Amino acid sequence: MWKAIQRFRGLGAEAQKVFGRAVVLFPWVLFSLRTRGFNKTKLALQARLAQSAPLFGKSNSDGEKVQLISRMVKAAGRYGLTHPNCLEESLVLWHCLQREQVSVALRIGVRKFAGQFEAHAWVEYQGVALNQAEWAHPHYAAFESEFSNLPGENA
């Protein structure tokens, strides 16, 4: 635990803020998904985007933002209060990247494995999955449309 605290203190201010926001957002997303469902949770996250200013300055490239935010969201999931599943992690990562005005896609795929139906969620940046190993998501048949903008949303 002490090493984790020391690593956190060694992070830059932007990384600490992203980590802190993700730690707070994970329980909210978990609760919202269980009580309100996916669509209403995503709409609420989109509404929060309009109320928040980006953390990063104009000097940061999208690639730098993507790398740092992905690492901090993954760390928040590991060290935070909850242990998120792929959908919760993907929603938090998608929200944090959208907040920084990085164009990403929220993807959901399905497969049948050993007679069981399975679903998986991930976030893509320029066609590359961010929050998982590269080998994992090709085993899922992704829905043709991304879930970043659902029909009927006024976003």
C-alpha cells in the first residue's frame, strides 16, 4: 500500500486529477448501471461533459492524453473502492477521454463460448482498443455501430 501511495505522489497534477475523478466515478457508474441501466447512465455521463472543463492544456497531444488517461483509469479500477467490469471501466474511460475532447468509440461485442453467451465492452481510439489486451476484443463480434452516440440522443 505504501508503494502505491508513493507512486501516486510521484505523478503529475493532471494524472492525479484523472485518477481521483476515475476513483469517484467508478462507484457512481456501478450504481447507475444497476439502478438505471446503460442508456440513462451514458446520457448522464454525457450531460456531465457539458458541465466540466478539460484538465489538459492545448500543448498535450491526443496520443499523450489517451496514454495517460488510460493508465490512470486502469489504476483507479485496480486501487479504487470497486473492482469494475469491462462495461464500467469502458464507460469511465470513454467519459474521461470525451472530457478531454479526444474522439473515441465505445464498442460492445458478443460471442458464444462453451455454450454461454458473453458480452464485452471496450474503448477504441483510432481503431485500437485501449482498455484491454489487443488479442481479447477480436474474439467478440462487435456491433456495427459504436455505442458512443446512440439513436435518439441529442448529443
